[in-house]
Amino acid sequence: MSILIKNAKIVDSKKILEGDVYIEENRIAEVGEVKNNKHDVVIDGKGKAVIPGLVNTHTHAAMVLFRSYADDMPLMEWLKKKIWPLEAKLTKDDIYVGTKLACLEMIKSGTTTFNDMYFEVEAIARAVEEMGMRACISSAFFDFFDEQRLVESLKRVESDLKELRRFKNVIPAVGPHAPYTVSLGGLKASIELAEKYDALIHFHLAETREEIEEFRKRNGKGVVEALNEIGFLNRRLIAAHCVWLSEEEIRLMAEKGVSVSHCATSNMKLCVGNALNYSAMKKHGLNVTLGTDSAASNNNLDMFEEMQFAALLQKYHYNVPTLLNAKEVFEAATLNGAKALGIKAGLVEQNYLADLVLIDL
């Protein structure tokens, strides 16, 4: 199938121009003045902008069912007393329906790809394909430093990775939850599984001061140092939050090719006590992307709103009005997110995936 979008304003993080976009199957074939007259569908782009689809690099989609549940609570109390007990009662059908609802919300606000960490991955993948989206899906696991629980979790995760390979628009990933819920042995096993199945790794990192202090007490070293020693820092890793990192830790993560998902709204709502050090990440070339986190901690999945809050938080927290400017935050929500997930998207360019959004101007 071919589609011609005529006379639109073409906008991505590299350019703004007037012209046409010609799509063949799922790829952009031409951009600019398109002379090919063989097309199945013509869309009048006058008064509209064509932009790359937004990429949400950290969410738990089915938690849209928890929107406005347990607001105004500290993170660990929120997780232990409210979120985890309720999640334990979710059925596979709940997660399927919740994911479809989340997909609808994301489509309405311009997101075409998202990076999800949750349970019942077959139900999530089925919902994603039925809704016509693209997703990186990780099977979340927690071993809580218990060897038997780790063994059982790894069996499930490996089975889930095999299951996810059946789905056309799904990128498989391993989802060790966080340093405070998964042992170093579990994290090392995650790398081995990711390499075996050529999967990504989705992980919460340095979200609170308490998290990093407890890790140091338990292991006698900083979390990033420990992760580097076991080979966990690499190009497969997408680390969400990362607000309590030193500049040296940022430099090391950049050197290893890690991508970071900045979740500004969630960080503000859950009061994590710090803001992402974007200037240091930019200085060292760390790939910074954007995520909404779940609708329970946001309370929506709107990436346009996330761009706004991410930029405003940087300016306010660091008192620098030029920090994370419009071009940079748009790039974080498009090209950088695509790079983190290993897909050729995020620009309106020839041979890129035609994951595009039309916006009324």
C-alpha cells in the first residue's frame, strides 16, 4: 500500500520544510517534492504538520487502570501498600484490556512506540498488535534477594522472551525491576538472557536517594560501579529515572552506550527529591529519552505534556532558562527514543519507518 501526504509542513528535530511525504508499505520512500503519481491513498496535508511518531521509553501501560489510585504518597509506601497488593489481583484479561486502553490514549496523543515493563506479556503483545502500535515489551521480575524466587522468575522470563518473538511489531526485552528488588545475581542473569535472545533490558535506576544509599550499605559500593562490574551497563540497557547519579557515573554510562528515560512528571509526583542532570548527560553524550511512567504516577500517557514538563523542570531546578530547549526535548521524544529501542524511526527521512503523526496547525 502507498500513501501520499501532500503540501504539509514537515517537522522533525533536524529540519522544518514544506512539501510532500510518500510512503510505500511501512517505509518513507520520498520527502520534499514528490513526483511519483502512483499511490493508493492521498492525504491533503495543507494546514497540517507531519512529525515523527513519539516514542515513550518508560511505562507500565496496563496501569492506566490505576489512574488517580493512591495519589499523594511517598514512592516506597505507594508501591508496598497500594500498587503491589493491587497488581497481585490483576488477571491476564485485566492486563489485556488495560493495555488496549493505554494504546488508545497514546495514539490520541501522538505516540506510535512505547517501552513497557509489566506482566502477562502475551496479552500485552496481542493488544499492541491489535491496536496497530509498536512496542518493546519486557517481562518484569523481582527476586527480592531470594535464590528460589530468582530461579522461578528466570524460567518465566525466558519463556516470555520466546513468546514475544512471535509478534511482528514487538521488540523483546528483559525487565529486572530495580536494584532494590533484584539481586546482583538476578541482574547478571538478565544480561545473559538478553544476549541469548538478542533482547533489550528495561530497568529502574537511581530513582531515589534511599535506593542508592541502601544499595551501598548492602553491597559496599555504588550501584553504577556494581552494575559496570557485572557487565550490566551496555547498549541493550534503557534505564528509567536516573536522577541520583554523579557526573562520573553519567560519564561511565555514556561510555557504555546506555540510554536513559527521563520521567519528569512521575519524578515530581512521587517527589524523588532531585532532577535529572541533563547538562552533564548532554556533555558526556548520554542518550536521553523521555517516558511518562505509568498513568498511576503521572497521571496520563501524553508525551506532548511530558515534553513540556521535562523542559520546565530542567529550567526551574537548575535556574537555566536555555536548558533542554525545544529542539532537544523534541529529539528526546522522537529520534533518541527510537535509537534506544534500536528502530530506524524518529525522523521524516527516506528509508525511515513511516511511524508518523499528522497535527492540525
